[in-house]
Amino acid sequence: MLTSEIANMNEVILFSAVAILMYMVLVFVWATLIKDNSIVDIGWGLGFVVVAAVGLFIIPSPQPFHYVLLGMVGIWGIRLSGYIFGRHRNVGEDYRYAQWRKEWGKYVVPRAFFQIFMLQGVFMYIIALPLIIAMGNSAVGLNWMSYIGIALWLIGFLFEAVGDWQKSKFKANPANQGKIMQSGLWRYTRHPNYFGEALLWWGIWVFVLPAGYWYVSIISPIILTFLLTKVSGVAMLERKYKGNKEFENYARKTSAFIPWWPKRDK
């Protein structure tokens, strides 16, 4: 029995890596053809759906636990990719990737392959560890811990989805051009979407705790939270608005990440 479980785990570990590699190569080829490397952001969420689907396909006897996990990842990944696709449509390459394209010049293709697509594939694999471990254990079932994980995932998903929706509605109003979003969920945190994404992945980690290897899978939400708060998400946007008086006033009153009641003006 133990030998069979190890074999399942090894297969899922291997095939997940291969699936991510193939997926990111395809996204890279697409990006190169249309000269828009920012579509890697569209592919981010869907990549995890691919990992979960591959794992479900490999294991011999999927349990309700595995289908619920696929559903959680699928709902999150498809919504996120769809939202980014809608925001990106008819806009062109994101300013960050456009700047890199300019800086890299004639080496943009090989550097984009390794520094954007393959690097993101590595992070995708690390963050997908809870999925890989859970799909590698075909005997795991739902328990009270799984339901706590579902609850955390749901709260996080709502923060991300509702925050994105509120921001889209705000930006769609021409009267708000150049203004800072400060209402709805954005009244309680400057980044409800990033907080929601971090929380839902902590929820996924709690959900898969019955599958074992918690000390490995916990790397996923830790790395994701670090990236969102210190590297690509919160930190990057905060730098973008540095020197903006309206944003600085908003930042003095509003929590950067974890939602909290805004401070009163003195």
C-alpha cells in the first residue's frame, strides 16, 4: 500500500513538472508570435488548473476530496485569467514587460524565455505544491480541517473577486480618471485582491493538510504571500504611486494588506 502511494506521488511530481514546462513553453510561443510578453499574467491562473487536472487524471481512484480541490483551483484560476484577459484586451503589452523589451533589445526572446516564462514556471511549481501533494495521495478524504480550508478559500476568493470587480467599476467611470479607489473593500485594505489571493492559498494549504507533508506544502502560501507583499504585488504598486498626494493620504488611513478599520483623520 505504501509503495503504491509513493509511486502515485512520484508520478504526480514528475508529470506536474512536465505539464508546467510544456504549458509555459506554449504560452511563451504565443507571446513571442504576438510580441506581448504580458500575456504570461493571463496564463498564470490557468496553469494551476492544468496542474490540478493532470494530477486528477493520473491518480487511480480520485476521491471527493480531489474533485473539491480541482473545483476550488478551477474557479479561482479561470476567474483570474478571465479577469486579466478582459483587462488586457485592446490595451497592449503591460508597461513592465514593455520596458523589459526595450532594455533587452535583440536578446528579448531568450531573456523573456528564461527570466519571465521559465522563472514564472518555477514559481508556479512551488506554489502548486499543495495540489501536487494532495493529488499524489489517492487515499485522502475530507475532514473538519478540509472544511476550515474551504471557508478560508471562500473568504479569500470573495475578497479577490469582489475587489477586482469594484476596481473595474471604479475605473470604468470617466469621472474617476486619475483618482484613487477608496471605497468598498478598498476602504479597509489598499490591496483587497492581493490579500484575497494570499488568503485563499492559505485556505488551500489548510484544505490539503490531511494529505500529509504539511512542512513541504506550507512553502506555497509563504512564498506567495512574500511575492505579493514584497516583490510583485503590493510593493510594485506602492512604488508606482509614490509621490501621489491622494494616495499618500489614503495610505496613512488604510491598512496596506490585512483588512482593518481605517484610521480617522486627526
